[in-house]
Amino acid sequence: MKLSKNQRRIKRKYRIRKKISGTAQKPRLVVFRSNRHIYAQIVDDTEARTLVACSTHNLEESSGLTATTAGNVGTKLAEKAVAKNISKVVFDRNGYYYHGRIKALADAARAGGLKF
């Protein structure tokens, strides 16, 4: 039986999540990508709560979903995180390949002051 593209991504996601988790000192930066939007949040897994979140819904200048828009989300997320004294995170690409919009978001978050 052949798995769909999303089923393969979910298998990769579970394989990644076995190895990483976010703590209070080093929370997890999770990325979710849909066809229209990209979402990023910083999560403390020990308390199971979201510390900071940002998406293309929060951007005023979002015109379509491109790597540039994803970079803007990463920059905005980094600004919010630095304001809450979060500087070190663990990057969870959520099973997506580190390429394109995911890479643009990660690079912008690094440029904004997050270390991972």
C-alpha cells in the first residue's frame, strides 16, 4: 500500500518528536504549513502551553504565501519571543523538509535573535 504525501510527513513528524521536546529553558519552535498560511509557535512541553505564536493571519502586508511572507512570520515571532526573554529554542520542522518556506522562516527567526 502506497502512503500519501501527508501520511509520509506524519511518519517523519513522529520520528522527530520522539527525539525532541521543549522545556522551560529551551522551548520548542513548531512550524505548520498549509496551502494558504504558515503558522509558528513556541511551546513549553513540560507545562503543555504555548508561549508565543504568530502566523500569516497576524501580518497586515501578507499577499499570498511565499518564502518572503514566511520570513516575515519568522521575524515577527522572534520579536515576540525576545520581548518575553526567550532566546534559545529547539526547532521542530513538524515533518516538513527544511527547504523553501520552512527554511525562510527559520533563517528569519535566527536573524531576529533566536538561537537554535
